[in-house]
Amino acid sequence: MSVFTDYKKEIMDAAHNERIRIALSRAIKHYRANINNALKKFPHTIKMAEEVREIKVKAIGEMEQLVEQACEAIEANKGKAYIAKTADDALNIIGKLVGSGKLIVKAKSMTGAEIELREYLEKQDNDVYETDLGEFIIQKLESRPMHILAPAIHVPKEDVAQVFSKITGQKLPPDVGTLVATARKLLREKYFQADIGMSGANVVAADTGALFLIENEGNIRLATGVPPVHIALVGMEKLVPTFGDACKVAEVTWRYANYTIPQYISVVSGPSSTGDIEKVITYGAHGPIEFHVIFMDAGRTELAKHPILRQALYCLRCGGCLYECPVFGVTAGHFGDKYFAGIGAVWAAMMRDNKEKAAALAYTCLTCGRCKIRCPMKIDTPEMVVELRRLIAEGA
């Protein structure tokens, strides 16, 4: 069957899937209540988002200079930094760093999902554990993520209970607290046994090389702080000029992602160190001995040259647009590729060079504009989708 035929069947099946409807209706209700509360409590965020858009617009135009600056800063702080021009380059760099036969604990990363990093590492005979609860559920279901922040958003608690019962050999109730406690028990020892911890980053300050990691679960802090090696894969669009800029980007990101304040905000700029003996700085204290950051281009610098489609690079990955999308609301991530909904069509076309999937997504988008209204960066997804349709029609 063609890509279009496969996609039509997939999205129609999803639209008639009662389990997806149940899970999404619950999630959308909770998200809207949470974000309305967050913005009411911290109204300055709306104005700050305008400032952050200007920061991102400027940074996207300077990505190549910023990545060089960030690499220098990381190296100065005894980390190792790499620039991967393509997705294959990124996989090869990570493959050489990891080798085979390793136990890896991995934080959620859309950039990692973009290049199918976990699958690649598993093929190299490594044992990889997703530590984000949603990603862990998806991994155990042998499914795929359906939202950039809540990958198991389409899985109701009843289904989670079934899969966890199968893993533990115990009959577990569909009680969220019990299921979370079960995941904690299953993963806890893996952090301390792991050879390598892996993460992405929400934003990176070029002047200091500092990676900002935003989370609630605590899994990222464990995955990046306990194993002897920390490897981070970061899309070049995550770079901003200064530490102060990064703080503003981080605050707007978490506020629009559903939180008044996240439980954990980690800032990582190098391997662990100490100067407690005669003020001699020594690297490799309680945390990682090695710190590696791979900055990946994979089409980003080329996309930045397009006057309309470059807006896709402004995305903070807060995920708010997806909760407002009428199509996503009934189909979840089936309306998507590695990235979802209308903006996902741009990523499919420009980053993954999957023109057929991009066309299928672009012509599914309603161009209603609800995503733009919610977006803190005011990314005009309808404008991008119309432009993408034009390019597709012209064979560009």
C-alpha cells in the first residue's frame, strides 16, 4: 500500500478508537485547567513570551555561531562537544561513545525520537531503559509516542494497569498512584547499575554551554547525575545566546507546558567536580566523570533560511498546541510523524525528507489557527501548512 493509503487507514482507525477518545478527553480537560491556573497566577509569562520569541528569532539566525560558542564553553568546562551535520553523524558519534553491551538509562528526548536513537542503541546490543513514565509505558507496549511531553497520553490507566500487571506478575488495579509506584520500583535500581545516562535539553545557553533540563518526575536528574557518563543530544535550535536568555526561555516553556513551576530544574554544564582539597579542581566527584554533548543540525540550518517555514524552529516543545488541535484531539499522535499535528508536517518534510508523509499531514491540517492562539511563540502553523502545500504542489 502507498503511504497515503496507510495513513488514511491509520488516522481513520484512530478517530474511531474509543480508548484514545477517553484518554484524550481526560488529558485535554486537565491541561486546560492547569495552564489557565498557571497563567492566572503568573500573568507576566504572557509578556515574557513575546520577549522569548524575539530571543528565538535572533538565535535561529545565528545558530552556527552559537553552536561554536557553546562547544568552546563546554570544552573549557572539561566536557566534550560535537557538531553532527546529519542524523547519521549524530548516531555514529553516539555509537562510538557508547559501544555495545552497555546498560543505558534514558530521559525523554524528542531529538532522540527524531533519529530513533533508542532503537539504534538496542541494535548495537545495548540494554536501554526509558525512564520517563510515559516513555517507559510506550516502550513496554512496543508502541510509539503520541505527544511530545506526554508520550502515553493516548493510553488510559486501565491499559497501563494491564501492561504493568504483565511485567510484575501481579494483578494491579487501574489506580494512578499504584501504577506510578510500580514504575518507580521497576526502574529504581537501573539508575545505579547504568553505565551511561542520556538526555536532551530544553534550552542551551551558548555563553556558558549550560543545558537546562526541566522535569517533574526526577528521572532526568537521576539519569544524568548517577551514571559515570552523561551523553546529551541537542537540536541546534535549542541554543540561545546567554544564560539569562535561557532562563526566560525555560520559564515560558514550563508555564505553557502545564506547570506553575516544575518540580526539578537542572542546569548542567560539565562533568562533576570538586575543589575541596587544597582548592584543586578535580573532575569526577559524585556525579558523572564524563560529559558529552552532541549538537545536531540535520536540516535545521537549511530550514532557518526559509522565510516562512523557519518558524518551526521557534517551537519550545511545550505541547500546548496539540491540546487545542481538533484533529489531534480525536486521533492523538496518529496525526503526526516524529513530531505531531500541522507543525509536524514541516518537520517531516524538512528534517526527515519524508515528503509523502508531510503531504498527508499538511492536507489533514484544518488550518483553523487554534494552535497559533495557544502558542507562546505565536508560530503561524496555518501559514506554514499553506506554504508547504504550495511547495508540495510545485514539486519543490
